[in-house]
Amino acid sequence: MSFDQDNGEEQLDESCCAHDGSQRKSHHSDKVKNNLVTRLNRIEGQIRGIKGLIEKDTYCDDVINQISATTSALNSVAKILLEGHMKSCVVERIQEGDLEVLDEILVTIQKLMKK
């Protein structure tokens, strides 16, 4: 794991993906998993907070700002996962001669960029 000085976030830099027969799985260290779960728990709290704001008829602009912050936090989780995936799973599959992984990762990136 490395630390990105630009945004203060922990980054994945270890092997995280494995093939178990025909089923693909991620294998993150406990530290990485805990980091991601902590972030997702915080996001879950933000979502509940947004719901509360709507129930209280909070000014729309304030709700939208909270939604934007939550979206940014969720995108941060996706970026961490994407980096780890590209540095491990994608590289490993390319080294094994599996170039289909390039199409897979391009589709994934396109999905992320739609948001």
C-alpha cells in the first residue's frame, strides 16, 4: 500500500485478484479491506444524512451539496479499487497473455466516466 500525497488517500499496490476455478475474486489485505469498509460506512452515514435532510425539507442547494460530497467519496473508493485492479489483476492477466482484460477494463472505465 502506498500513500498518495496529492489527495491524502491510501492506494493499493499489491496483488488483489485471483481466479478460483471459473469464479473471480478479489483478495485484499485486511488493512485495505478495513480502509474500504470504513470509507463505505462513512458514505452509508452520509446517505442516511441526506435522507434526513429531505425528510426535514432542507433547502435543495444544501441537499445537493451533500449529494455531491457523497458522490465524491464513493468515486474515491472506486479509484482506489481501480488502481489496485490495474496494478495487479490487469497486469497479471496481460502477462499471462489474456488481452481480453483490456476490453474489460475499458468498459469499466467508461462506466466510471459516465457519472
